[in-house]
Amino acid sequence: MTDATRPGGPALPQERKLVTAIPGPGSLERLDRKKAFVADGVGTTLPVFVVAAGGGVIVDVDGNSLIDLGSGIAVASVGNAAPGVVSRVQEQVAAFTHTCFMVTPYDGYVDVCEQLAQLTPGDHAKKSALFNSGAEAVENAVKIARVATGKDAVVVFDHAYHGRTNLTMAMTAKNMPYKHGFGPFAGEVYRAPMSYPFRDGLTGEEAAARAIDVIDKQVGAGNLACVVIEPIQGEGGFIVPAPGFLPAISAWCSANDVVFIADEIQSGFCRTGAWFACDDEGVVPDLVTTAKGIAGGLPLAAVTGRADLMDAVHAGGLGGTYGGNPIACAAALGAMAEMREHELDRRAREIEAIMRDRLSALQEQHAVIADLRGRGAMLAIELCRPGTTEPDAARTAAVSAYCHAHGVVTLTCGTWGNVVRFLPPLSISDELLREAFDVVAEAFAATT
């Protein structure tokens, strides 16, 4: 894909341009205001203040144009100002901004639910409920599973990230910065070992048997409402379970009246080269949670699943004042139309080919890159002390800092903070993507 053919066309110059140091004087001035008025607990990865973004670039107040390999953490998959999103949002804003679907409904909410029934895995009857954030979606999926099964316990996995509410903090594995000091957390949440091929060397079937053994012994299927899992873990380090792991866990859930919930909040909507990561092995979840890439940057989330499960909750038991806001619904319909029109699932696979080729070459040159993993436009490298599996968080931070200083937005993640993840917008051009990885290569050479 070239600049001229990317979704949205070349309205914003698609270039890396450094006018000042990063951050520049305009951003530094605004950081002083942030310090004065924004709580310190709200951190930032790259302290530049944005005035425009789109395609594959972010432009700051100082005129610097940075290549975006983060997409706002997989949110701006269709770009930051996709025409199909912008036009529908403008039309909806002019009509009405809010009525609350629980008071007076509107077509946009139902239209989004209809689209989700068509797009999510499986051809069974499906229904949805809309919310504002991924954490809300996960929490409501657990509520639905508990009502439908009459059971209480929830199983999650090592390295999982599910959100920042009280229940989803309990479900999240990593303490700092997500859980530290915020307890006590919700009860009846249990953790099973994840398939982590780089570190455990197990087949998918072996890893599933290990996890099921823990679940049987520590929880018991008779007490278990649901298993919640990211098909590809996000914040935990882009961990891709070994083939066979997800199907085995799903089959065990089906055999034991346990709801299988796929958290596709980061991996959904074409990000992995398919509409949903579960599609890779044909896994059909009972419930799917989505957010991030669903609405081109506006806050929207959903729980979609088997109609009988979704209908188990009493009237009024699901909802929220802003859930399924009409503007966010308009954005989601525009985003999904962009995904279809530009075949962004296919585009994610093209992006993967470019990134994987460059990262494989870097792995051959730099022994610190211990693992390369992911699918589609959701790839990561794990950095360890050469010849070991000892995490190298310091080198990871140094590589990312070099990229930031040289005009490329990168994100880190992982339980040990030793993973660099790559989540470019699916609207990025090949030229810009290649230039970004030239900088990534420089970063490794400069930080040896």
C-alpha cells in the first residue's frame, strides 16, 4: 500500500519530520500545565502534545511528524481520522448527541449489534450489549456468565490484562502499575498457567492439560462460571498460545457447562489478519468482548455472544448511561465499513510480512532479541540477556527511548517490561512502515 492508496488518502503529509528535539518547547510548556492540573497517576509514554494525526503519522504542537507504531494501543486501526468515521460522526452530532438507549432507543445501537452478530466467530444466533470501555465489557461478560450458569468462580491466566475496575484488576496479572495499592480486590477469581511457548516449551495440548489440571484441583468445574482468556495476550507481552491450546480449553468449557469468554479487546477487528484472533484456529467463544479498534477512536465496547446466554440477565441488569452512545455507534459503523471497503484484514497480513521480515533480520543480528511472535499487525519482540531467558527491561526501555527521540512511536509491554510491541495503524503506507523499522534497526545498533 502506498501513501496514495491508503485508507483516507494523503490529506496529512505522510512523513517523519523532526523540527525540534522530542519533546519540543511547545510540548514542554504544555507538560507544565499537565503537571499543574492532571493527576500524577495519569502517565504518558511519549510526552508530545498532538494537533493532528492520520494515516500513519502523529503531528505535535512543534511541527514534528512522528511515525505511529502504536495506534493509541490498537485503537486507531482505521487511522485517526478515517473519512468513513468522520462523516458519520459529523452527521450524528448534528442530529443528536445523546438520549440514553435505556430511555429512548435509536437505530445506531441496534445497527452495531447486528454488525457484531455477523462478524464475530460462529454462525449461531447472537446478541450484544454495548458499553464504554474494555474493562466494562469484561466485567459485564462475567456478570452474564454468572447469571446464566448460576455459578460464581472466574478463571483467568498468567500474564493476563483485563482492565482497571475492581473486578478486572483482580483478573489482571500484573501488579505494577495496574493493581499496586488498590486492593482489596473482588473474590472468586482464580489464575491458571498460560501457554507461553518461548518459556514453557509445551505443545498446546500439553499446556491445556496443565491448565485444566490446575482448574480442576483449585476451583472445580461445578463452581466455575467462566474462563476468560485473550486469544493473543496484549499487555502481558503479545503471548500467542501454542496451536491447540485455545481449542482444548474451549472444548473443556463446553463439556463442563463453563462459559468460554474470549477477550478480543486488543486483538479484534482485523488487527491479527483476521476479523478476530479466535478465527485462526476456528475457536467459537460463547461470549466475545470487544473495544479498542471497534469505533475508530471513540469510546465503545461490546459483549457479544450466544443469544440464550445474553438473554439470561433480567431486564435492566445490563446497561449504563453512556453505553452505546449514538456518536460512538456512528463511529463504529463507519470504522467497520472502512475495514470492509479496504479489506483491512488482508492489509494486516501485508503489514505483518514487512514487519516480520525486518524483525527476523534484526533477531539474527542482535542476540538480545530472544523471541519474535504475534500475528498480523500485532507483532512483538521479547528482549532477554543473550543466551538466557532473563528479561532485559533496561535494553527494552533504551530501544524504545531511541525510537521516540528519532520520531517513531513505540510501546513496551510484558510482565517483566521486556517486550516491544508493534501495532501500526492498518492505514499506514508501506514506505512509512519501512522507514519506521529503519529507525528501530538504528535503535538496536545504538544501544548495544
